[in-house]
Amino acid sequence: MTNDIAILILAHHNPEQLSLLIEHLQPDFDIYVQIDKKSNLEIDSLPKAENIHCYKEIEVFWGDISQVLNMKYILEKAFDHGDYERYCFISGDDLPIKSNQYIKDFFSKNNESIFMYANPLPITTWGFNHGFDRLDRYWFMKIGHRKTAKLLGRATLVAQRLLGIKRKRFDMDYYAGSNWVNLTRESVTYIFDFIQKHSEFLKKLKYSRATDEIWIQSIIMNSPFKEKVINDDIRYIDWTTGPEYPRTLTLDDFTKVRESNALFARKFSLTKDYAIIQRLISHFK
């Protein structure tokens, strides 16, 4: 370990864009990359350095428990490798929108705070019974085509409601937010201790839907670390403008991104607008 902060990148495509992200972060952070095993993205296509650690061990399916296991896997790798003070999840489509030094200083000043969205279920803006159906019904999401998985999920949900099929949850209060969490070492230690003591927690999530946005929040918000949570994932993400949701950011968004108080932004596409990627990387060196 050479740095105090581990950046955990979940990736599945765009090796050139991912390489730009890694090269920008690598001088100041230790990098852990977890690649979807079923993707065409290869470890050999990425930059090499002593503090860059790449893995391709888990097939990831949208909405499936594999998303939770994917996060858990890379978090374990970073946790076991050294005594980091901070663990930050980002995607391969993200970029920092502050300098590396600013990010380091920010976490140093807020060294005990956990930055993540963590709102109690039910959440009125969420579908599927305001989030509870994600936990209470059986979902079969291990399907390669996302649209097919969504259609099958809705059909089986209707059938389960009509038949009165309802699963028993693990007994706790549930919280949710984005999976782009920023954790302290103490909170990660608590997460792994909790999972070891309560193996049924993850078992209950096996046939859940999109609980990568629930599992960490629920563990932490039912712990003494609840008081250390800042309800902000420090990400700039545009869920309103479109045409994609979230919006793929372009040079037209540069001013809004630059003026944001967030540390990272998503999402970007090198093929759609390389100019904003190039400008942000040069601006926040």
C-alpha cells in the first residue's frame, strides 16, 4: 500500500476511457479494478503499476445479487491489502471533478465521515412498493439482456402479488441510496464483521432486485456508525435532463460539473464526447 485512499472501480467496457481514469488517479491513490467476467474488457489492456490491482472474477448481471457480490469482492481485496483510511466506489464511466490533492484533503478533513445516500425505505420515488418489493418478492435477474430481465421481473412480480407470495426479510430497518459509497476503514470492518456474524443476511438477498443500492446502507444505518453518515455520495449525476438517465455528460455540461461541490461525476463516454473528458482531466490536474 502506498496511499491512504483506495479507489474501487467497477468496470465492464471502454478500455481506453478506463485507462485514462486509472492513469489520472494512480499517482495519488491505490486503484482496485473489478471487471465483469463476462465482458470483453481484458486486464492486459489496462495500465500497469505497483498500486493498480485488477480482477476479473465475477459475472455481473444487472439487478442480480451478483452486483452485491461484485462490490463485496473488490472491497475485500482492498481491505485485505492494507490499512486504508478510505474506500471509494466509482464506475469506469466516472471522472474526478476535483484535483487528486483536493480529494485527498477533503477526506483528510472529514476522516471519520461516511459519505453515501442512505434514506429509509419506503422511498416514495422508487417503484415496486417504494423499494420493499425488491426485498419481499422473488426476482430472477441472472439474464444477460437487461430489457428481458426487466420484462420477466415485472411479469413474475405481478404473478407473486396475485398469488400472495411474499418472502421474509432479514429483520432490520432498511435504507437505500446509490451504490457509489465512500467508506471509512472502521465502517468496512463493521460490514465484514456483520456479514460473518449474520450469514443469512446475504442469503436473503439472493433472489432480490438491485440490492446493491441497499445492502451497505442497511448494515451501516443499523450500526453505531449511523451517526457518522453524511447523506451525500459527493457525485454529480444528472437524472433529469436526459436523453439518457442518467445523462451522459458532454462539453455543454462542463460549467455545471466544474462548479459542483461533488468530488466525482458520472457518466461520461469517450466515443460520445471526448472533449469534456480531456478538458476535465487537464483542468483538475
